[in-house]
Amino acid sequence: MKRLTPALLIAAAALLAACGDKPQEGSTAPKKADAKAWDGGATAAYTSPGWKPGDRASWEQQLKARNQQQNEYTRSR
Amino acid sequence: MARMKFICDAERCIECNGCVTACKAEHEVPWGVNRRRVVTLADGVPGERSISVACMHCSDAPCMAVCPVDCFYRTDEGVVLHDKDICIGCGYCSYACPFGAPQFPTNGSFGLRGKMDKCTFCAGGPEANGSEAEFHKYGSNRLAEGKLPACAEMCSTKALLGGDGDVVADIFRTRVLQRGKGSEVWGWGTAYGKPGAQPAKPEVTKS
């Protein structure tokens, strides 16, 4: 029995060795969450006046107003 | 707000490449990468037309579907963006895109291909808005500054329209109605035939 004990311990250690392995599944880097455009955060010096960063409604209004600058009929008619 | 979209009016584009220059200057795009290009059809012959092309921020983007590392994402405004920290530069998106939008910088030896670069609708990337890291990787974030894409805002003839899809479509519709032509150059009728027209019959050769 005394002879068998070390042999059993070695066998148990060998059998359980795999239990400590780290998972090896492939994984991609997690996607970063993008900040909302209407949150602003850009350099204040370059931020267009006429809207309040963080206020979605004012940002949308600002873009709509700016969009109309591409419509020359607002000037010619 | 609807999705952000570009429309290029082929009746107005004069192939000045102002949009290309504006994009390059705004984002400090490296040599060899063209986020926007002007394509000319029937060059030098009557009926010549030019159109400014970049990423069209597709509602059902094929690049997004084929990316093996899933680096693309869509913002609330419908802008298709990607994370360069995840991109492996494999080029699948380049084969999937019908507009040739994905670009790859080649700045090393032996044809080394870098991470994909494309039009961001001037919306930057996943880094903090207006940060140096965002500018370095994706260029400036004009949307977060309350502005529209530089290419569309700089267009001298207003051929290139960019912004809220509904507003842009209204501007273009008004324009076409005012001048009484233009929709036939690019559009549904050209792609799928005019309503009431006889479908083209395939020629059958007798052997």
C-alpha cells in the first residue's frame, strides 16, 4: 500500500493537470462603444455654433439647417 | 433623423475633384489612399458624365457581412464605421464593396498592406470624439462638431449632396423638378427600365 500511494499521487496529478489549463478558444478584441455624435466632445474651437453638445434635438436641427446650405434654391427663390 | 446618405448629381458634377481634395485635406489622408474619387464615364465623348464616389454607408452593408473579425459597426445615424484596432487588413471588404470604398495603405516593403481605411462620413471612429487618437486613425469628426461631410459642403456646384437622407432627397427632387431632367441619368428608370416600356427581348440566334 505504501508503494502504491506515491504512484497514485503521480497518476492523479497527471490526470488533473489539464484542469488548470486556460481556455484556448480564439477570440477577437472587444468592440469599443462609440460616443454619440450629438454628445459633441470635439475641440470647442472647431465646434459649429448654434447647437448645444449633448442635446440631440438641437444637433439634429443644426444639421438640418446646415443641409439647407446645399440647397441653392433657398437663396435663389 | 433618417440615415445619413450621399447623392451625387451627375448633371452637375464638373469633375473638379474639389471633394477629393477637401477629403484629403480634412482628414490628412496618406498618399495612395483615396477615400473619395471622381469617376468619369464616356470621357471625352458627347454624353460624358462624372460622379463622385466614396463609401455609400449602405443600409445593408456587404463589407459588414463579410468581415471575418467583425470590425464594422453602424451608428445611430446609419453611418458605417470600423474599428482599426480590430481590422486585420485581409481585404475581404474590398472584394465585397460594389463602390471600391475600402482602401489599404501600402507604406512598407514587399507590398505590405495596412489596415483598411474608408470614408467615415466625417464621423471619426470608436475613439473619443475629437481626440488625437481618433484623428490619427480616422480623421476629423465633423458630425460631433455639428457639421456635415467636408466633401459635400465644399462642392462648388452642389453636385454632391450629403446629410440626412430625407433632406438630401428633397433637395435633389426639387432640383430635378425645377430643371425638368436629371433623374434619368442615374436612378431607378435607368437601372430597371421605364414603366410601360417593353422589356428587352434577348436575341436568339438560330444555329
